[in-house]
Amino acid sequence: MTTLIESMETPVDNLLGLFLYAALFILITGLIMSLLLHFIPNSLSRTLKSFIVGIAVFSSLFFWWYLIVV
């Protein structure tokens, strides 16, 4: 557990920290978008909802790249 905490403190110095932050960005974005599309009443197809969630996840990865790496 201490290895995970230490890697999260300095994510740019090690690969584990980068992957943990990327996984957190993906999980949080996917969860928020899925909940929004589930609870907001709309008549979108399942394919379109998955496409919207996918675009949100990829854009959050680009945001993560500029926030953490660059």
C-alpha cells in the first residue's frame, strides 16, 4: 500500500503513478458520463450512449496527458 501512495505522490517520476492517475481519470469520467446518460431521460440508442461515453473518456485522457505529463 505504501508503494501505491508513494507512486501517487510523484506520478511523473514513475510509470505506476502515471497508470494509476490514468485509470482514475478513465473510471471517474466513465462513471460520471454513464450516470448522467442513465438518469437524464432521453431516447438515445445504446450505441450512441456508448459513443458519447467513449468520447468523454478519450478527451479526459488527453486532459490527463496535458495535466500530468506535459
